[in-house]
Amino acid sequence: MYGNTPSSRETRKRLDAVVVGAGFGGMYMVHKLREMGLSILGIEAGSDVGGVWYWNRYPGARCDLMCIDYSYSFNEDIQQEWTWSEQFAAQPEILEYAKFVATKLKLREHFLFDTRVVRANWDDDQNVWIIETDRSEIFEATYCIMATGPLSKPKDPEIPGLDEFEGELYRAAKWPHTPVDFAGKRVGLIGTGSTGIQIVPVVAKQAKELCVFQRTPSYSMPMRNDKLDADYVAEIKRNYEGLRAAARNSALGGVRPSTTRPYFSLPPGQRRAVLEDCWKQGGHAVLGAFSDILTNPEANEQVAEFAREKISEIVKDPETAEALKPRGYPIFARRPCLDSGYYEAFNEPHVRLVDCLKEPIDRITETGLQTRDQHYDLDALILATGYDGLTGALLSFEITGRNGRKLSDKWKDGARSYLGLVMADFPNLFMICGPNGPAALSNIVTLDEQNVNWICDLITHMQDHELVTMEATQSAEDAWMETVFELAGRTLLAKANTWYVGANVEGKSRGLFMYTGGYLNYSNACEAAARSGYSGLSFAKQTEPA
Ligand code: NA7
């Protein structure tokens, strides 16, 4: 529908809705709005659909949620026609899936690819969003929907000398589209979050030497990924309806075993047996083993010690095992990692762990990396140093609401919104998987669908009642944030230095701004908000002054 041709201010295109981002949220949003008969334009920086799965092509990239959960439920044909090959799908398969959906639903024709939004300003007089791209195109839209993702702004480490490195430099989140061969090379990797932990076993198989520079160790559990056989797939396809319903009625938004049994309700021997069994099952089973791992510090520490013992069972060199053991923060307060041979890789003679807590990195040099103690000569350096999570993407360009209010100003002490979806002073602006919802803690595809459906119901309500603008009331936003903070105070999630709390970005306001009450409670809150006649929103009719 739209070519990538520049337009001047005089040739602004007027649309009902602009959707920013072609990840899972943006794709479904465009599909739904088109079904409602709205004129729409999607804008995406990548060259195709897929969002994080378009960009994150690093070796070993894989979803840590089962793909029967991490997939759309809204279209029965898609569910029946697409067949997953593995329990936890790898990036190429997830990207293929996104492309399959885009082709099947003819979504690409609504997107401008290779295009970034640089500015989105609300025009109080016209009641429109004015959206400007890096191609100097300008669009006007009644609704602006940010489907920009909670983890889409990668972050380089604050280490001097990054530009001086003359070897091959790779960023996990901006991986080349052509194959990278590490054979015969000395490779360095900085970062041991989910991303680094997925990269290590794969690169270890290729590289001549691999040095893993670890600052904070993560807790990781075995993924125990399986190929899916035909009978299993057929059974899933027969039962999708029930599985999706179960997912929507769960705390995660996915079918993962959970329990109401607190840790200390069992005698020590049985607790251990449960944990052993969960470890054998793999995936996130350990996280679901007891109801209070994230709330009871003593229970948490005992589960953490169990995970530390497992490291000693796997890693042969006691010093390396010790350095790999996370201490000083609760297990699962950092995103729990699922690995396929991470700890085992350190038993290989050419894989070395550098404990940057004892031996901090001083600088990157032309030929490698200088720590306090020595220089490591490297042919290639991989950065797996994380993201400016939750707010990074939305604050990376200018968003201005009513009366010239800047989003960067509104969020200077941390993100605030109503339900993670809408905000006071930012009329007709929606966020999919916004920072005050449960995005990072739930199955994001289930959440995408729930958010999009809620937004579409609200737009329908506005159309039915001839309402031209909506925004959150200040009191509803404040009350939602109180709920968010009250729930956050009950979990151990804030007790680690992670992107969850903004601790990984210098100068970022620190705090747990995410909704930690679980997917089901969150979606119930959204439903209640709609049922109340959207009492947390204020609306204006065309004839009323804005
Ligand atoms: P994470 O989980 O934020 O991990 C980033 C890693 O990079 C973490 O180990 C950091 O150590 C490390 N890091 C960052 N800067 C430095 C410097 N300067 N020196 C040494 N190490 C550094 O990001 P991921 O991409 O792995 O995972 C993000 C999410 O993707 C994950 O939660 C899943 O939801 C999927 P630090 O902890 O800061 O000491």
C-alpha cells in the first residue's frame, strides 16, 4: 500500500492508526485494526517482520518459553497449518513463523520497513498524532500504537576502548545476516545473562579459544529441549483451544506447571526430591516447584543453594564452579536462564571463565581486552551486554503529548501509566506490553493478544460513542502505579541488579515498575477497567474543547 518514498510536510498522509513495530504485538495490532476497517500504517526499523526475532540472530538464540505457548492463538488456520519442530524453538524457526503469519494475513503491505520513527507529537488542535520518520515522511493518525517491545534497545557496555578494537566485533542484538565462522579464532564474550548463556555452548564448539568475561553470574537451569514428534504435534493441534484457555487463565500466560504448595510445607527430603525431579524435567520446572520461591527469602535461598550444588556437580574445575555460582541476590530475581550445555562448556580445555568481579575489565584494546591482571588477545569479541529494557525503545525518540508534555519528562523518575497501556496527558496513545504491565514476566505473545484486543475494544467503544480522544485520568494512573508498587514490595524481584529494575543503565531511575501480580490478575484488571465503562479514562467528543 505504501512505498518507501519520502513525503514532504505538504503531502502528509492521514490515517486512522499508526502502529510502530512489526514484532508479534505490532503484527496482530495491524491485523485487528484492518479487520475493524481502519486505515493503518505500520512502521518498522527492520527489513521485515519479527521484532526481536528479526534482530537477534546470534548463535544459539532460542525462546525460553515453549513455542506451543509462544505463538498466536487468534487464528485457527495458523495454529493448524504451522508445525513447530522443537519444544523451545530456535530463532530461525520463530522468524519463519512470523514471516508465515505475515504472508498468510497479507500484513507486509501495511508496513513501511527499514524506517524508524524519530518523533511523535500530539496536536491538541487537530486531535491527531503527527509522526515523523527518519525518511522525512510525516503521517497524521488518530491513534498511535507503540508496539516497540520491552527489549529492543540494545546496550553497549560502558568499557573504554570499544571503538579501538580491530578484530571482529559482534553485538548479539544486531547479529549479521550472513553466517559468522569462529573456527580457528580466539573469541571473547562479555555478558552472562540469558543471551551470553545461549551463545557460549554454540561458539565453544567452533572457536579455537573462548574467554567468557562474567561480571554477575546468572542462575541457569537445563532447558532439556526436545524435538516434537508427529503424535505430540497432532495432540497439541487437537487440544489448542484448551491449552490456550489454560494459558489465559494462568499467572504466566502459558501452560507451565505451578503449585500452591509453599516450600516449608514439605519435610527436607521431599523438598529435595521435588527439586531434583524438576531439574530433571528441565525448562522452568524449578521455578514452578513451590508457590513462595519469589516471596520467601529462606525458601529462595535454599532453592538457590540447590542450583549452586548443581553447578558443582557439572563443572569439574572447583575454582571455575565456584566463580559460576551466583551469590548475593535471590534466585529468579534475575531472569531465570535455560541453557543447553552452558556449564558443561567450561569443562572444555579451550573455554575459560574470567571472573570480572575479581579481575575487572579495564579497557578494550586494538587486539583484545585488558583486565586488571592481564591482556587477552582476541580475534573476535561478542557483546551480550543486554538492553535498556522496558522504557528504552520509547525514550529513544521524541514523544510529546498534550500541552507539549514530553514522555521523557513524564517518566524522568520511572515509567508511569494506567494498566501499562495508556497514559494521562498522552491522548490516543497506546502501548502494547508497556513498562507497567507484566511484559517481562509473562508469555509476551499471550499478552500481545490480550493488549491488542483490549485496545481494539476501546477504539470500538470510542467509535460507538463518537468519542474522539481518550487518555488515562491522573487518579487512575496513580492508583495503578500504587498497585504496581504495592505488589512489587511483596516480591524478591527488586533485590537484584537487573534490567527489570533499570540497574543496568547508568542514570536510569531505579525501581520495579513492572506489574508483578501475574498475567491472569493483570488481564482481569484490564477487563474490570473495560466493564466499568472505562472509568479510569477521560474522553472527549468532537464538539467539546480538547
Ligand atoms: P542481561 O540479562 O541484561 O545480561 C547482560 C549481561 O551483560 C550481564 O551479565 C551483565 O553483567 C553483562 N554486562 C553488562 N555490562 C557489562 C560490563 N561493562 N562488563 C561486564 N559485563 C557486563 O541481557 P541478556 O541479553 O542476556 O538478556 C536479556 C533478556 O533477554 C533476558 O532477561 C530474557 O528476557 C531474554 P551485570 O549483570 O551487569 O553485572
